Amino acid sequence: MSTGRLIYDSTSSVGVDARVVTYAENKRFSFYDVRDRRRRFNRPMIPRKNTVQQAVLHLDGMRTAAGCFSVLYQRGLSTHLIIDWDGTVYQTLALSDTAWHAHPNNNISVGIDLNNPVRPNRMPRDQTPREVFRGKINGGTRISLGYTDAQYEALIAVLRGLDEMFPAFKPNAPVGGDGRIVRNKLLDTKFKGIVGHYHVSANKWDPGPGFDWERVLLGVRGS
């Protein structure tokens, strides 16, 4: 049974099996609560239900979701969703608005930031330690922590919701000829489905080597 809803706009939403805290419920996680007169999103002329075809996954590098929101706000950036270490989903913008998170793909994508402090010494003491992973992404060797079971469950629920909401979005990820997830920027960055930030930008490596693509794809597809 759905325990939360992702908001498209004031008249449309979709139920998801995850705890969702929206910008309307908690102003600490709202890019509409502007205190410095800087806008951090666009309101497109064409309805995004007809244009969104991609979910871009980010690693936030922070100790908590609150830290992620604060850094994005200070940098004049934004995202649609932040998934905290405990699986709580913070919706910071309506999905009908364009977040500034993955240029030049902002107009066709939903931005999802996953809480991950990257290094063991940055883990809050009240959190269970995470495994350390190493892998090559976009030509460089990267090290990061893994993600929690609660985050994977919430992300899978969110991606299922996006699949229901946006007709052009597909529950796919970029797979190479070896049957593995591509670890470099795509030649076709307009891929329809789930991508990492590194798939659309050659100088990025998130969501990092600790992200379990197969687990997510199996969860979203149900097979």
C-alpha cells in the first residue's frame, strides 16, 4: 500500500510505497522558499509530462539530506528528490518544474540525490557503517561508500512512480555489449530511462562505484 505521494503539480500526483515529505510539508526542503531572490528552477512552457524521459541519479557527498539541500541552495542549484540514508524521500520541487541538476539534460529529466558521505570518516556516529567500493568511472578510479537497504527500497518505489507518471520514461539503464552497466558518458545522452550523472557529464562519477544498478533494475521491473 502506498505510504506517500510524489507531486507533479497542484492537481496531479502518484502514490509510491515510500515515506515522502514534500516541500509543502517541510519548508526546510523547499526550493520555493526563496530568501535571497535567486530562482533555482524553471517553469517550462511545455508540460513536463510530455518531455520527461530520464531520471538522473546523483551522490550528494553529505552526511544527511539536510546537508545536501543546504549545499544545493547555496550554490543556486536544485533537485526534485533527495533520498536520505533512512529511506525518507524529500521532494523539494514539483515534478512539473525543471530542476537545475544535470545540464544540459534538465528539461528532460527528474533529479534524484542519494545521501552518501563518500568516506567512512564522514559517517555520522548514529548510522550503520557502509561498505567501501572502488571502481573506474569515466576513465578515473573512484572510491565511495555503498547505499542503505532503505535507500534502495525508496529509490525503487520512486522510479516505479516515475514510470507511472511519465509515458516517455522507461525502467531501463544503459547496458554495454558485455551486458554490464556502461561506466562512461553516453554517446546518446538523451537515453530514455535511469542514468547516473556520469552518463550525461564526462567530468562526473556519481552515483559512484558503490551503487548497485542490478538491484535497482530488478526491483523496478519486478523481474
